[in-house]
Amino acid sequence: MPADWFYPFPPLIEGTVLKRYKRFFVDIELETGEVIVAHCPNTGPMTGVYHIGGRALVSYNPSPRRKLAYTWELTEVRDTVPTWAGVNTALPNRVVKSLLEARQIPELGDYTTIRPEVRYGGDGKSRIDFVLSGENTAPVTYVEVKNTTWAKGNLALFPDTVTTRGQKHLRELAALVPETQAAMLYFINRGDCTDFAPGDEADPTYGLLLREAMAKGVQILPCRFEITPAGLRYLGLATLRLH
């Protein structure tokens, strides 16, 4: 178990999901009865976590530069035990950066420098989420982050749809080793999952590539979090299930 670490949320407002549409919009009825249009910062299918009538938590950040003042941050998933799941797919990279700065993922070894959004890959058009480096003799580590909220019971799964972009990232990470180190970090954005597996049912090619990448030396790091309306607490790694 890592040392106690917490990432706080801004004040959140509760409501009820009425309708998600046009990928980026969701109608939410607040507890006051007011119906708002909030930004939905998740363009994926949100398999298993989008429920009409479900509880939602939104942040409020009015600005003349924003079309929508509200952002959908959390949604309640009512499976065996009700749990909160993250909606904002921009959040995992910010959280991981904070974790890296606090040196809370020992599996990534020692490093002194964290560089975000570094170009890499055969065509030079891809960007890796983080590059970790240390002294001149220390190996460089490339870290890609993937957000996942799809689950079956206590098993988190990624992806929940075919992802050619995700397949490309696995191929590029596998091509980096053994000359350097590479890690695929899965951000399990819900608190009820203890295990992780590739979403073979949704994208069997991705599952095959993940297993191949791991066999070549890419680290697979499924990171668990406790999620509450107050914030996130890092719980360490989930158990990896590949069979």
C-alpha cells in the first residue's frame, strides 16, 4: 500500500442525469429543480456508467471563455455496491502527474525529471503522456495513461470499444523496449475494482497487443483509486488477469 496520498476535487454539486447527447452535452437536474446543460468530458460510450436517472456530481466554473459553466465530474454506478466513477477524462493525466511528482508509484523506479506530452514513435506524430528520466546512466521510462471505467464485478476492463489509437500506442511502446523502458498505466476511475484485464470482448486486437507488449517488456500498471465527492485516494496496483 502506498503512503497516504489524496487529490482533492473542487466543490461539487449533486444532480440527476436526464440525457446525454451530441457526445459533449448532458442535461442534469440539480437538487434545486433547475435543469442545466453540462459539458460531458468523455466522448466514449461510457459503457456501464451512463445511466439516465443516475446521480451525478458537477463542478461549476463560470468564465466568458467557456460555453458551459458546468462540467460533469462523477457519476454514481449502482452495481453490487453503489460507487462513484469518474467522467472527466482530462483528470487522470493531472492526477498521474501529481502521483509522479510525489513518487507514489515505486514500480516506475527512480527519476528526477518528469516531461509531459513528448513526441515519439516511428512517424514522430504520437505524443507520450510522460517521460521520466534520471541521471545520465539511468534508463528513460515512457509512460502512457489510459482511463477506464468499464467493469464486470470487481474486474476493470479496457477498452470498452475498438480503439485503433490505443492499438497504435501499444505497438509504439513495445517498439521502445529493450533500448528504453515503457509502461502502460491504466487509471481505474472507480473504486470498486480490485482486478484488471484487457477488454477482449470489445477489442480482441487490443487484448492481443497488450499481451504481446507485456511479453516484450512493457510494464502494465493498473492503478486503483478510492473515489469520493471529496477527491481521489491512490490504493496501489490492481491484480492483473490475462486469462
